[in-house]
Amino acid sequence: MSIKVNHITKLYGEQKALNNVSFEIGTNEIVGFLGPNGAGKSTMMKILTCYIPPSDGLATVCGFDIKEQSIEVRRNIGYLPEHNPLYLDMYVKEFLQFIGNLYHVKKVNDRVKEMIEMTGLQVEQNKKIGALSKGYRQRVGLAQAMIHDPKVLIMDEPTTGLDPNQLEEIRALIKKLGKQKTVMLSTHIMQEVEAVCDRVIIINKGEIVANDQTQSLQQNNTKQVITVEFDKTISLSSLKSISGVEDAVLVDGNTWKIVSDASVDVRKEVFAYAVKHNMSVLAMNREEKKLEDVFKELTKK
């Protein structure tokens, strides 16, 4: 395992930012680390990157203990924090050379050129960082996180400030990196997680509330919702009389959202009811559960 977290707790005075958190992330795995604001995401990332110590518990990165072997941990991690710290008066190439030299990167100029191409900074490479847009500054942050070719990448909101075209490019880059490295990323964009992550860890109020494959989380649903449009008016009581229907909500006109147990497919019963009462079903769609719905359910409990 590239990352192992065992019973990590972090206290700020009497407040518990993290409460007995445990999880593992394997090699060549892209994991989305999700949670509402203040849930403990950034705190966990700062602990793993040795920026702050835990109050209790153990963690290792690439087999190195975060407390006893912090230098080795840092050598193996590339970190892009939420608030991307950059030297605004330095030029892009100059800054990346500086970071590469800090890591004692061999053939640093060649590596800088490679990072500039990988992150799409060719057009902006001769500008000062302070003159760059937010999106391009984020690309510089990604480049500095990867310049020493770390085994683990930890990124806090890596696509902040990117336009739709840049988003697509960076997501493709993250997926490509995930074939060679362990990637742990935090984001509030659920579509991003669905697009690039193999697994999702959801944290709420300092505790892990979900840890599963992205697809499995979406399929783990106790309720099914179908949208049905009839050609005639139908009452709520009539819909509830259909076998398997638990509830229904009028959307518009003769269109209803019907809720049933996920283990029961009520579509046949709805069709049968319509035929029996001389009605037609103009449209029927089963709604797929989105990761955003799962997130809301788990973090609002």
C-alpha cells in the first residue's frame, strides 16, 4: 500500500478535526477524498505530507512513517495544497528550476521542459507567475508537485480556476498519472470524481462515512425513482394504490416522480395500472443515482 492511515486523530484545543480515521490507498489508484467544508480533508492531507503532526495514531507513505521518517515521506510525495503557494515575482521556468534544484533533480532543465509540456504551460513559460491567470497558476502548481517524479500525488482542489477545456486536459492528465502513481485528490466537483477516481472516501465531521468503489457507491441505493408522464390526470392516492409504490410527487401537468424500494421494479405495475384504467404512458425514465446524491445523504445525516 502507498498510503496507510491507522486511527489518526487531530485535536485543535478541544475540537476534533479528525476522529480515529483509518484507510488505505494502493499503488496506481486514484482516490477521491470528499467531504463538506470543515470535514477534515485538508487536515488529513497536511498530516500525510508532514506539514502538521497528528495528535494520535500512525500513518505511512510508501512504507515511511510520517513521524519518524518525514524527510523520506516528503521525497516520495508531490503536494498541491488548496491555496497554491507560488513566488509571483519569479518566471515560470525559473520557479520550476528552483523547485527541481531543491529536490536535487538530475538534468533539471530537461525535467522542467517535460513538466511544461505535460501541464500545457508552453505559451506562458516565459511569463512571471504573477501575470498568469488563476488557471495557469494552478498548472504551475501541478508542475511543481510532479517535478521530482514522486510515487504519490496529493492534490487539494487541483482544478480550481480552470475553464472547461483546461478541466478536460487536467483530468486526462490525472488519469494518465494514475496508471503510474498513487493519486489522492480532494474536490467539490462530483463530476470530476466520477470521471477520474477509482474509489471514493467520504469524510464528515472528522470521521469516515464511506469508503468504496465509485460505481458501487452510486449503485448502493435503497430507493428507486422513476419519472412517468400519463396522458390523463391521475391522483396521488391512485398512484399509491399501485403495488410497490411508496410515494409520488407531482412534477408538472400529468408527470409524476414515483418512489419505490430499489429491490422492486414498479414499471410493469404502472403500465398495467394505466392499461386497466384506459390511460397511456407517454414517457417513463428511471433516474440513475448520482454521486452527488450519495454525498448529500451521507453528509447531512
